[in-house]
Amino acid sequence: MPEVCGPGCPGKSVVKHLVIGGQEVGIAGFDSIMAKGLEHVKGSDNEQRDAILKELKVHNYVPEAVEKEYLQAIWAEFRQVRGKRLGQIEERFHGVPREEITWYPSIDYDRCSACGKCAEFCHRDVYTFDDKPHVENPFRCVVSCTGCQKVCPEEAISFPTLVALREELKALKKKHGILT
Ligand code: SF4
Ligand code: SF4
């Protein structure tokens, strides 16, 4: 069966089936849409959203009344793709494998009120959120960033101290022959 492409489709196109507004919808040009978003990976979420929406409309007819639902579904997909890409970009920190550095948020669930602000704030997709936040991708956390800790209204997020981080990095650099 030939692959169906939306208006403006330039040729071969990857169709991804997503549930939008309770219905399964085939999204044409899925790879191109993701690629457009990734072109703006260093920009703001809004820039990435705009790029995604524009490319979505190149390949698909998006009824105005449900544009928000389309964008919501495609944005959720993009966040996963973006997370993987960011993980690939920063596999090492100052020459040290990122996965050996124990810098990432810890959540005190006794204090957490499940407001979701941490997950919403973090652009690195460190968190996932269902009925509470989870530190799903710890090694995507930017070493020495404490942004989500600052937005948490319950002071439920903690990190190692900067002194501990410095010591750890020193030891790891020695281990990897980066520092003698
Ligand atoms: S510290 Fe920064 S990068 Fe790490 S989880 Fe929090 S907001 Fe994301
Ligand atoms: S911001 Fe704080 S209180 Fe809100 S979900 Fe995250 S950890 Fe919990």
C-alpha cells in the first residue's frame, strides 16, 4: 500500500501514528518535523515549538480548531527525541564520562507536593512526570546546574555540594589521566 503524504509533501515521508484528541492520526514527515526542531535545540522551547509546528504544516493538514492538540502530541514526541540527542551531545564533561559524575537532582518525596514545576522547568528532560516527578535521565543534567531546585516551592530537590563535585571531578580526572 503506498504511503500517504499530506499537502506539500516533498516525497518520501515517514508517517508516525499518534493519538490526538482521542483519535489515532497519521503524521506525515515525522522525521523532518523532528529534524527541524533539533535544528533549534540550542534555542528556547518556543523557538523549537514554532519550528515543529511550521514543519508539521508543511507535511500535514492541521485544522486550526485542533492545532493545540496536534502540537501537544508532537511536542511530547519531540521531547524524547531531543533528550536522546542531548544525551549524545554531552557524553563527556571535561573529558570525564558523564555517567561517572554523580551530579543530578534527588527528590525528597516527603516534601514534594507534585506540582510539576521541576519537570516543566528542566529543558534537558531529566525528569518525567506522571502523578509525581521522576529523575528518569539523571545524566542529562547539566553538571553544576541547580535550576530546578530554585523553582521548587517545597525545597524538595537537592544536589551534592559544589565542594563534593569539585573533589569528585578531581579524582575522576586523575583516574582518566586528564590530571596528574
Ligand atoms: S539542574 Fe538543571 S539540568 Fe539538572 S535537572 Fe535541574 S534544571 Fe535540569
Ligand atoms: S517542583 Fe518540587 S514540589 Fe514540585 S513536583 Fe518538583 S520536587 Fe515536587
